[in-house]
Amino acid sequence: DLDNVPSAGRLFELAAAGDVVLYCSCPNEATSAHMALRLRRVGIHKVRPLAGGLQGWLAAGLPVEPLVAPSTSGADSGQSAASGLARAFELERR
């Protein structure tokens, strides 16, 4: 169940385009591994956690883009974070 995941529908779009790579800032990819399992249960099978997480990505000198802060009106709640995740997935696929 992905009802509590902002922009979960976007994940299905990304999965249709290819592999989805998740990352987090926790030790041992705990959150991204948990989310990968949840996504597999709802039918997104080409998903995996990024070994080393965000810190490993940064340590390898790979590119990152900052997330844009959500507007104060709350109108785009979750949108900026989803855009940042989408960009990270695209970079991982390169």
C-alpha cells in the first residue's frame, strides 16, 4: 500500500521507463531497502536500493542536485521531493 507515499504514481511511470534505484541517508540502506520491498509487493519489480546510499553516491563524486524547497502555500507539497527523486533515478541509470 503506497497511500502514504508522496507522488507514488510517479514511481510507476519511472518503473515503466526502466530500473528504479532508491537511496536514503540511513546506515546500510535500511529505508531504501524497505521501500524497495514495498514497491515489489505492489508490482514494481525492477527496483533496488543504491548500495552505500546517498553518502556512497557523494563519496564516488557523482552529481547531485539540491531539492527545491516547497512553496510556503503548501500547494506543491511533495512535488519538489518527487522531482529530486526522479532526477536521482535518472542519474543512476546513466
